[in-house]
Amino acid sequence: MSIILKTTNLCKSFSRQTVVNNISLNIEKNSVYGLLGPNGAGKSTTLKLITGILKPSSGSIEFDGHAWRRKDLNDIGTLIETPPLYENLTAFENLKVRTELLGLPDKRCHEALDIVGLTNTGKKRAGQFSLGMKQRLGIAIAILNNPRLLILDEPTNGLDPVGIEELRELIRSFPSKGITVILSSHILTEVQQIADHIGIISEGVLGYEGVLHAEENLEKLFMDIVKKTERKCKSMKYLKSEHLKFRRTFFNKLLIIAPLITTVFAWLMAGLLDSSICPCIGGIPFYFREQLQFFAICPIKKKYVQINTILYILCLSI
């Protein structure tokens, strides 16, 4: 088994919310990998981490056996969310802009258009294309530099059945051309007809990864993994909230008790030092009274002002 992309304990957090949590993927060369999950599960964020759009909070990414580097983007084609098109330009002109920037020959435009089936669009502008044609043009842009890895995020969104069928055949043809595909989707039937391997993400956690068999009930597997992961995440969140609640309650009680313990200790010491046991240091009780007044006067929080006031009255009576 030859791995082209590997992630290890990949994490991404925004503020205090963890969107991607310890995801470890293994993508085989010349295959189609289906990344499945409900909406908001963390699929798009994971793909943005792989493509360098976002920086991981922790974890590592390996591409073709070495640590991911910025120059590896030359071997990675992406279509995440909407295709980046100039709608006032033709299909060829859209590709021509990219070849000029990348320093590629014009023949590469014709080759990419031929692969996606858009060679006969003529002078029709991209803004007049159907959604399916726009998606295929977006893929043509993504494969312009002959990538070894192609990342597609929800490529069938908004397409009619004909457009979906055309795109499905196109994606299935890529492994034979030496292009590995990562396909992110929440449409199970589409992935089952295209993918060789799958990974299921829910609540930012990779719940399953393995080979997709033709006879496998993908819907049942998907629902079982998603429900199991959601239950586990809810349990972890509950335990975390209970732990925080316990810590908050414990420290609140400690803040109430600490001044009282200090007061009693100082009171006892003042009484002992005032007795005949230590007649030579009669000034020390006054010192303890000062310390006691300090603890009593300094409110730790507003809700403890009443308690501190009582302690202050007690210290005055010493």
C-alpha cells in the first residue's frame, strides 16, 4: 500500500471551539477517497488544512512520504466550495489566465478542457454556463498543472442528475491518469458509486476509515458511526462541564472558608500571646489584629463583602 497523503492527530480550534479533533487520514495513491460526514462535521476545515488555507493548531501532515511543504501545492489541485471563475471570459480564456501565471504552455489548456469535456464551448462566456459546466471548468482549472492529488469539496452541489452523472464519470477516470482524488460529500449514494476508500467524520472526529466494499450498506454504517461519535462527544462534553462546575464550586467555597480560617487562627494566636505564656511580646497581638483586619477588609469578590464585614467586626472585638 503506497500512501500519498497522511495526517496524524490533526487538530484545528477557533477560540475555544475545536472543529477538527485528532484526525488521522491515510490516502492511497491512484484511488478515490470519500470523506463523509454531516453538514458542519469538519470536512471542509480538514481539506483547508491539507491545502494550506488554514494552519493546524496541532498535528502533522505528510505528502508523499515527507512533511508537508508549501511547494507541495504544485502537485495538489483543489476545488473547494465554488469554482474561481472569471464569468466574462470563455472557458479557454479562464485557463489561459492560469497558464500565464503558472508558466505553462497553451496546449495544457486544450488538454484540460478535453479531459472535462468542454472543448466545444467556443466563445460562450463562463457566466452563461450551467452549474455542471461551471463545476467541470473548476476541475479543469484544478488539474491544469497535472496534480498528483485532486481535492474536491461537495462537487455535486446544485447539479441536476445529468450533471451528476457526467461529473461521476469524470472523477472515476482520474486514478487511471495518475491522479488521486479526495472527494468530500454528505451524499452517500454518490460516494458509494465513486469511492474506493472512505472516512467518516462527525463532530470533528474521524469515527471510521476503511475500504468501501460494493455490497456494504453504507447508509447503515454511516448512521451507526455518526450516532456513536455523537454520543461519545456528548459524554465528553458533559464530563468536562461537570469537572468545570466542580472546580468552580470548590474554589468558591474555598474563597469563603479561607478568610474565616485565617480569622480563627489569628484570633487564637492573639489570645495565646496575650496570656502569661508570652508576656514579653505583648505587641504581637496588635500585629495579628492588623493582619486580621487586612483579610477582613479586602473583599475577594463583591458577594463576599458581607462576610468580610462580619469578620472585620469580629477583629475589632479582639
